[in-house]
Amino acid sequence: MIIAPSLLAADFTRLGQEAGRAERAGADWLHLDIMDGQFVPNISFGPDVVKAVRPHAKQLFFDVHLMCGKPEILLEPFAQAGADQIIIHVELHQQVTPLIWKIKSLGKKVGLAINPPTSIAEVQPYLDQIDLLLVMTVNPGFGGQSFIHECLPKIQQAAAWRRDRQVGYRLAVDGGINDETAAECARAGADTFVAGTALFRPRNMGAAVRRMRQAAHDHDPSLADLKV
Ligand code: DX5
Ligand code: ZN
């Protein structure tokens, strides 16, 4: 189970300390939401901010989620800024394959995200080329939205494909994730949990990370046989 706090919900006046707080809290990854005001109706931060934050959380895996209409111009800057993985959206259609190649050529892991209204069938051609599939469980653009339950069957389908085809991608969820919805997603097959509000807002982030990890673990279907 990977727990990935999203910096979008951090205190923007002190992003370095906030990243350090996530590291000390026992998080596995730091999720960085990049919004360009075009692909989504909001703007967040860019490569220079990620670069400035990187030394404050040296141990964390930097998971950069590009909600951008022209990711091709951002791949190198984010790779140089310290990204470990770069996630692009399947809604970019014919651009997806060259973007995957480019991310790999930069020596970074590749993630593919899918928005709530998009059919899960769209990701099928890429499943053997990616390290992570990110099922959006809100419409991207803003933190603090409510989890869309209609996305759960997509997680189940992606988990079934992974099992049947023996491909190795991580299955992540992003948007409206708290202990309760993390448990629901874990039961559906998710293993990677991105959460902004639920992890950055509590004063004790360490306890919040532990609770979410436990909630996900308790509902991991692969462990069901071992339970009495
Ligand atoms: C949504 C972003 C999410 C966001 C999640 O556009 O992709 O990563 O930070 O925030 P919460 O957990 O508050 O829904
Ligand atoms: Zn995100």
C-alpha cells in the first residue's frame, strides 16, 4: 500500500516545511498536482516550485500529476526538477504514446490518469507500458471535492485486467480519498492512495497516514484468505 499526500492541500506559504512534514509522517510518495488553467479550470504550480521543494523531502518519491494540455513542453523541466514519476492523462488521445516514450527516455516512471467521465476501455492499449494507472475519483481541478462512487467499477475492471494479463502497474485513486473511501477503493483493488485534504489538514499527519494505511490494508482483497 502506498500513501501519497497531495501537496495541493498543503499550506502554500510554507511548501518546503509541508513536504518535510509529509516525509516525517511516514508517507511513501508526495503527489504534486500540476494544473495549467487549460486542461483543468485552475492553476497550481510549476517545475521551479517542485525543484524548490525537492530538498525538503529527499526520501519521498515525487509523483508528478500533469493536468495539462501540452505536457510535452513540461516533461524535461519536471524531470530535472526531481520528479520520479510523471503522470499524463489518457484524454490526450493520440499524444499518449509519444508522451509515454518521452517520459521513459528521461528515465522516469510513467503514470496514466483517467477522468471520471472517460470509459476505462480507453486505457486498455497502454496497460503493458505503464507503471501506474491513476483512476480519478473526482473531476480534476480542485482539492476538497466529494468522492464519486460511480468510479468504483473502473477500479474493479483495472484490477481484473491486471490479474488476468499479469501486468504490473500500480492502481491508484485520486480525489475525495479519506479513510472510508480508501477502504472502498482497496476492496475494489486499489493499492495506491492519493489524498490532499484528509492528510494535510489534520494537525497530526503521522496519525492520519497510519489510519489510512490501516483502513486500506484491512480491506485488501488479496489478504482476505489469510484473515480469520
Ligand atoms: C484533483 C487532484 C487531487 C487533489 C485531491 O484535481 O488531482 O490530487 O489534490 O485532493 P483531495 O484529496 O482533497 O480530494
Ligand atoms: Zn492528482
